[in-house]
Amino acid sequence: MAYRLMAFTDFRAGPIVREAKGARNLYFLMPPRTAAAYAWPAPARALSGNGRGEAHVGIPALHGATRPLDWRSRPTPEGPFVEPELLHQFVKSAVR
């Protein structure tokens, strides 16, 4: 799904972090406090502060190796975040 989102945005999707081993999760970094505004279909889930604790994800170095995390899509000045509504549409279509 990350590649589809990247291709759709001419490879300017915004920051996407991937795990190189283990569960091999993808993390789509969106503007603060936007993930909780959407009903994410399983197996997707929002990691956000919800008043019951804090959520966090590791961020790899922009340059060099930061195993086991790396960038699937890097942030840019023009795309500092993944667009939440677009990601939500892609996730919904992927799990149908």
C-alpha cells in the first residue's frame, strides 16, 4: 500500500517509516492530532496520544543506517507529513 500511495503522489507522499525486521510495520507520519479523527479499519490503527498514555514510533536518521528502521518515503519541506484523508482512503480500499 505504501508504494501505491507513493506512486499516486508522484513519490511525494510524505514521511513513511518501515521496520526492516520483526513485524515489518509501516508508520505513516501525519500532522499532530489528526490520526484519531479517522476510523481506521483493521489491521490499521492510529498511534496517538489519547489521554491514557503516550504513543511513539522511532524515527530513522535522514542519512545513514538506523536499523531496523528506515525511510520508505522521506519527509520533504513540501511534504512534511502524509495527507491523512488520502491515506485513509487508501487504507479503506486496501482492506476491502
